Amino acid sequence: HEATVTSRSDELAALNKAKEVLKETSGGAVSQSYSFLQMESRADLKRSEVVTLVKKLAKTSHSPALAQLASRIAAVVKFGAAGGADVFEKIRGLITDMIAKLEKEMTEEADEEAYCNEQMSKTGTKKAELEDDVAKLTTKIDQATAKSAQLKEDVQEIENELAALAKASAEMDKLRMQTHADYEMAKADLELGLSGVRKALQVLREYYGGEGTAALVQSDAQFASMMQQQQPAMPEHHSKAAGAGGGIVGMLEVVESDFATNLAKEESEEADAQSDYEKMTEENKITKLSKEKDVEYKTKESKSLDQ
């Protein structure tokens, strides 16, 4: 656009110069008579200063409009004015018309330049706004990408924790089954032993603690009476060993107490182990559910950020 404006300005300058030359060179000739020009040869008219000047300017400025004007002026000079009109006046008219045309075009181009400048200004403002929007979107995308990556890391970590929790729960279940089996075996042994000891105590207590004791007292009394009467010694008879029987009963009672204590201890430890197991199982269940929800939500959020 600037090159066009410069070209227009050069054309106007050339035309104004040609017009000035006409004023300076043609005034005397017109005042004398127009017939004087008609007496000149066509060769002299071709070499007229105006035509030469306009052609030179057209060539220098590379202006098609000036070249066209030079041709029209040359035609007027060559063929003369129809009906005796002033040739130089007609040439001045051509130059004046060209100047008016160029000035109009320059005005239009100035308006176009102003419009272009306005649009360029708006475009620059819009470009700055778009660049700002792009920068904001880029920042937002970068933040979303970073957050998505962090969420994926969180999901991986939680899934590892879930795997560890599942393994620990399986080991806990296995241990609980083993300890419960050990308890059942120990309980059966203790209950069987306790039952046997109690049966043995019952037998011994019935033997040493009932009728047997009365028979032992009666035998001793009879022996004393016989000694007083100095009768011949009677044959020895078997008597119950009450002292030894009491010692055995005492030992079995200790064993019974130990068996009962151990059975109660086993039952108490089993109850505590089962309670702890159930409590831990419930806690693991809640933890597992919570972590699975975290994985679900974080995975969903990560996918939405990747879109």
C-alpha cells in the first residue's frame, strides 16, 4: 500500500510540473495566435517539452497513467484541436483531469489505508487476546496433565495397598484357622483328660471315703478287744490303705485343677483371638471398601482430565 501511495504522489508531482511547464511556455504563443502552432511541423510538435517531460516522468516512475497521458497529449499535439480549439488549453485540461483523478484515488486509498490500519489495530488486539487465551489454556492443560499424572500415581499406590491388604487378610485367615484348629485339639485333649481324672476321683472317693472307712474302724476295735482277752492271734486280713489312697486322690485333684485351669485359659484365649480376628476383619473390610472407592473416583477424574 505504501508503494502505491508513493507512486501516486510521484504522478501528481509530475503532472503538476508538466502543468507548470505549460503555463510558462505556452502563454506567449496563445496570446499571439493559435495559427502559429499550426505552422510548426509535426516533428517539432513531437519534440515539444510537455510531451517529452510527461513521457520521461512516466518512464521514471513506471506509471501507466502517465504513459497514457503522454500518449493522449502527443495525439492532441500531433493532430491539433478540432474546430480551432486551443491545443495547450486542451493539454492543460487533460493534465488537470488526470490530477483530479489521481487526487481522488489518493483520497480513496487514504481512506482504505485508514480502514486497513483500523483493522490491523483490531487484529493486533484480537491477536493479543487470543495469545492470552492460548497461554491460559496451555497453563490449564499443563495443570490438568500434572494433576492427571498425580491421580494415576495415587491410584497405583492405592492398588498396591489393596493388594497388600488382601495378602495380609489371607494370611490372617490362614493363621486364624490354624490357631482355631490347635484350640479344638487342645480343648478335646483337656476335656477328655479332665473327664477321665474326674471319673477316677469318683471311683477312689467312693472306695476310700464311704463304707471302706467304717470297715477299717470296726477291724481296729475288734483287734483291740482280742488282745485284751489274750486269745490266740487271728490270721492277718487285708485292710484298705487309706493313707495312700488319700495321697492319690490329692494328686488327682491337683491334676483336675490344672486341667480345668488350662481348659479355661484355652477357651479365654480362643475367645479373645476370635474377637480380635472379627474386629480386624471388619476393619479390613471397611478399609478395602474405602480404598476401592478412592480408586474409582480418582480413575474417573483422571480420565476426565485426559479428554
